[in-house]
Amino acid sequence: MGAGDADLTAAKAIADLTRELRRTVPAPRTAPHFLLDSDLEYDPTVLDALSSPGIFRKYEFVLLFNSGLGGTARWLSRRLSCRVLGIDADVERIGAAGMLNGLARMNDEVSFSAAASDRLPFRDRVFTHVWTIDPPPQDRSSDVLTEAFRVLRSGAHFALQTPVTEPEELEGIVQTLARAGFSDFSTRRAALLPLDQTTTLARTRLRLRLPGGPGGEREGAPTSCTQIFCRRS
């Protein structure tokens, strides 16, 4: 089974399990698929802080890197009342995310695009925010962060959340952002709290049907994160 087939299989399993769960418990407003469609291994309320710099209004338009099956994008949109465009380099994964989006009836608030993080297919200065959550090292590169700068409006905000806590590594990220053109830096350390019981039980049921599927637990998962904020002047 190829990666694309695996994503579609996972999306179908998530859709089926969501329908079953809704017979006994309503889905949370912010997680129409019970967060089965997200790779987050911690309570997503830590992401509330991504909207804290500046004034956050309903017309904000957020670009979210590495959106996967779209659960985190949907959570952010419902939680923060903003529009979100999620990108992922895998075309088939984008298709699976779009299927789940349609089932959640969220096509007006959330959309997805297949795109490489270092070659974004968007015009300059279109987004009010760019967010990247737990990016791998290659997605903290100069090319990626320069693209993030390019597509942000003047005065708009960028936020990066990472499990990295070592001062030298964090300083390296900040320096790369500064070289890309960002300014007005601030950082915040935050605890990563466990997922709620409903989400945990739902993911346990999904893993019984789909071993190795999305949302699986990892040993040694981080218990804290660093959030880096800056903006395009």
C-alpha cells in the first residue's frame, strides 16, 4: 500500500469511527472528527497562544504548514474563528484531508493545498498569520522561513511552536528568522498537557482498526514546548 492509499484508508477509517462515536457522544465543536485526524499528542489548547500577538479578529487568514489530514487546521479555525489554509507536500494526503473537511462541513472555513514549504504557490503578502507547529528541522530552514516571510502581509505575525528547549538551538531558529526579515521577537515556554479522555479513548479505538494510524502515542513524547513569535514589519 502506497502512502497515498494509506492516507485515504486512514481518512475512511476516521470517518467511519466518527459516525459510530456520534451515536453515543456528540463530537466537540472544535474537533468534528474527535481529533482522530490530527497528529497532536497533547491538549491542543496550548495553540491558543498562537493568536495572542496583535489583535486577532474573525477575518484573519492563517497559513498552516504541514497540515496533514487537517484536524489541527479544523480545530484552530473553530477555536479561534479564523480561516485556515493548510499545506502539505503530499497530494494524496491533501485529498484525504479535503474529504474529511467536506464531511465536517467546513469547506468555507478551512481549505488545503498541495505545496512544498520552500516553494509556496501563493502571491506575496496574502496571509495575516503563518503558523508552523512542531516542524522537523528541514522545515525550519532559511528557504522555508523566507517563503513564510514573503507570503505574510506587512505587519502580520508568524508563530513557530517547537519541542526544542535548548537555548543554542532556539537561538539558531531566531537567527534564521531574523535573516529572513522578521523582527519583534518574543518567546514563551508552555507545558504540554495530556489529551482529554474522549480523544484518548477514540484514538485507542482507531488504533485497534488501523494499527500505526494517525494520532498514535509515542514513548518519550515532549512535555513542554517553546513558542517563538515575530512579525513582518
